Amino acid sequence: MYVLVGYATAHGSTRGVAERLAAGLGRAGLQTDVRPLDVVDDADAYGAFVLGSAVHNQSWLDPAKEFVSDNLELLGPRPVWLFSVGMPGALRGPWKRLGPMEAPVVVRSLPADLSYRDHRLFSGVIRASQLPLGGRIRFRLLGGRYGDFRDWDAIDSWAAEIAGELLRT
Ligand SMILES: Cc1cc2nc3c(=O)[nH]c(=O)nc-3n(C[C@H](O)[C@H](O)[C@H](O)COP(=O)(O)O)c2cc1C
């Protein structure tokens, strides 16, 4: 079965997460393609989907939202996993607990009738140069730190879970 690991990124860190997930699925014996979602026009070729996006303003980027909306019918009967790449790992102190609260908010920005097996919110990379001035001020007020917060162990173990489910079916 071919698995599409599809992503939307603004600054590249989500592509890194997608490539790592695909590598994990590949190690388990699955065939994968890693592709940006705005170039996928042959979704029918895939038997399973791991779809993700960078999070901006608590929502997926447009190319990822459009892919899901345009392919809802096709995705329906096929196994789908969702991942979001945001900045929960960048928060500190009392703001840290806001991180996990974001995951359900992000999913609510997707079509309500999208069925999926699991959704994970991973931490990505956050740099001052990526944020407008207002965003940098808000980020500092939330006790944010800049850096690369990708948790490769968590990403690898989720890939192994997905592979386990797909290989059982
Ligand atoms: C304009 C902007 C808005 C963002 N808004 C959010 C947000 O609402 N929630 C969040 O968790 N992360 C937010 N982030 C952080 C990004 O999701 C994070 O840096 C992620 O790693 C970006 O992925 P990318 O490198 O693939 O673009 C924002 C980043 C930018 C640049």
C-alpha cells in the first residue's frame, strides 16, 4: 500500500517532520511518498494518508486545508492520520499548559466530517525572523523561546504506531 505523507509548510520545519515520519514508515516496510499538498493532484493513487501542516493562528495553512476539503470523499473510506506543527514546546512557565489545549482548536478548523484515526500536535521551529513585530511581542509575553523544538523520538514513535496499525489491516 502506498502511503502519502503530505504537508504544508511556511518555513520548512513541517517538511522535516513529514520526511522523518515517512522514513519511519519506510523502515517498517511501507511504501511512502512525501509531497507538499499543493502539488498533489493524484490522491487516488494512495491507500493511506498522513497529512500535516504548520499551524498559523491556530489553524492549518491554506494548501493543507484545501487538500482536505477537495478530497473529503476520497479520504472517507481510507485510513487518515493528521499532524500539526506548532510551538507548544516553545512556551514556558504557566503558559506551557496552553500547548496541549491548542490541538482540538486546530482540528476544529478542518471539515467536521473528516474522519481520521489520530491527530498529533508536534513542536516545530520558531525563529524571531519568522514573526511580525506584533507576533514577536505576543510570543515574548507568552514566555516563548526561539529554537528548534522538534521531538524526533515522539515523531519516530508515532510513525511506528501508524505503521503497526497499517500493517495489521
Ligand atoms: C505567522 C505565524 C503564526 C504562528 N501561529 C502559531 C499558532 O497559532 N500556534 C502555534 O502553535 N504555532 C504558531 N506558529 C509557530 C509555527 O507553527 C512553528 O514555527 C512551525 O514550526 C512552523 O512550521 P514551518 O517551519 O513548517 O512553517 C506561528 C508561526 C508564524 C510564523
